[in-house]
Amino acid sequence: MSAPPLQQLDAGVCAAPQLDPAAMTWAAQAGFKSVINNRPDFEGGPDQPTSAAIEAAAAAAGLRYAFLPVQPMLHTPEEVTRFAALLAELPRPILVFCRSGARSGRLYRAAAGG
């Protein structure tokens, strides 16, 4: 798999568009230690990889995995708090993703206080 387009959010966090199970091997080989999935299952229809499939591939690749599905334009205070906690507890570098990477970037900025 070729590398997906990444947006560097800070020294230890990057955002990406939708990833599939095969991308977990790439992520581990690229040096990531953790993955956070911010996209709700089936948001993109029945062909979108499920969180369970991505989580299984992440575990097989030796990655930590977290599923924090959020809506595209609305992040509740609870979601922002949970995301901040994941950023603090998961090993870095962390790869976060959603449909395009934009929602994960917004969530990151909200959790980082900016």
C-alpha cells in the first residue's frame, strides 16, 4: 500500500483520510504506535471498512487502537475530553483518521485547546 496523504497535527500526531484494514500494516511499518478512528461505522455506506475489521488488523500489526466516532461538524464536550484523554494515554506517534482527515484535525485542535 502506498502512503495515504497525511496532515501533521503535532510532532507525534498525524491525520489521514479513511483507512482500511490493509493500512494498519503500512502504519506500523511507518512507525506509528497507535490509531484512532473518528469515523462512525457505515457513515460512507456498506463498503466502508468497519471499526471491528480495522481494530483486528491494527492488533495484528502490533498497534494500539481506539474507536471514537464523531459527527463531521459537531464535537460534544465529552468527545473532545475523550479525544484529549486518548492523546495523553496512547503511545505516540498516533495516526488519527476519518473520511477526509478534516474532522480528526478539528477534533485535535479542540482537544489541544486551540
